[in-house]
Amino acid sequence: MFDWLKKNINKEYPEFWKTYLSKFEKKSNRYVALSIDSTGHNPIKDVILSMGAVAVVNNGIQIGDSYEVLVLQYKYLHENGLSNEFIVESKQPKSGEREAIPALIDYIGNAILVGHRIHLDVELINEALEKLDCGRLKNEALDIEIMQQKLNDNTNKPFTIDVLCGIYNIDKPENYSSSENAYTIALLFLKLKSRLGLN
């Protein structure tokens, strides 16, 4: 415990993190639908490959208020014998993790995060933040799968995004990307928010 105190007391955080923390002095009315693609489901061993996000304000999706990036992970791909062909072919903006994470943090600010199984996305971001000597995300988070389970009064039934799209008659994009997935999550969130009577 004393080691943790020595390490974290009077810790000097990066400027982007100080700016982020200062945004929580007031509550946000902005939601951010977030989609992260990663190499797997273990936040410690796996890495983020791409991130897509779009804002929802006053029950409307703000197309101009969005974020998307393909995170360059050449070292991880090389060490694990994986192809980097998708990076070369992708038309998404590209950035290294050390630049992409601060940009995402600046983008989300104090917004309420929305996602599908959002806890995994949050843990992946927290792990990346730890590498940058930062704290953990402070944002509230809502999960569209849990929202659907509450609506059905059944917390054991899983709901994939495909199943949710079927329930709410939402067409899934033919060419998958994290930004298109974030938009789909935003559409589903608005439907669920209305059904659950959330402001």
C-alpha cells in the first residue's frame, strides 16, 4: 500500500488528462456512442485496433460530432504473427496509440458513454491510459444490452448487436467499421432510451 501511495501521491499527470479531469465539474447532457475493435477480450494482453464514436445530444445523433481512428499496432501484430493488411487497405484516419488515446479522451470529455458490452471498451481504454501514466475513466457508462435486458425484465438473456438491430428494424451496414458500429449503437440507444422513458 505504501508503494502505491508513493507512486500516486502528488503524481504529475499529462496535460490532456488534467484537462479531462477538469471537465467533470459540471454534468454533461451529451452522450457518446462508442465502438472499439480489439485483438480480443483481455484488456491486459489485447490491444485496441480501431475506435469509432458519435455524439448524441437532445435525442439526435450529431454526425458532425464524431471520432474515428485506426490504431497502428505494428509491434503487437508482428510479435503475434498477424497480418497488417487491413491497416494498409483501410481508408480510416490512422494514428499510434500514444496519440489516439489522448485524442479520444479529449473528444469524449465528460459525456456519458454508450456501448454494447461497454465494460470491455472502458477496460481497454483504462489499460491504454495506464501506459500513459493516467488514471481511469470517470465517465458514466450505459450498456445497450443491459438496457434491453431491463426492458425484457430478463438479465440472463444475451442480446448481440445483430439481434438488437432485428428487434428495432435497423439495417446494419454492409461494410463494417468501428465508426459505423458506433452509429448503429447510437440508433439503438435512442430507441431503447425512448422505450425505457429516460431523459
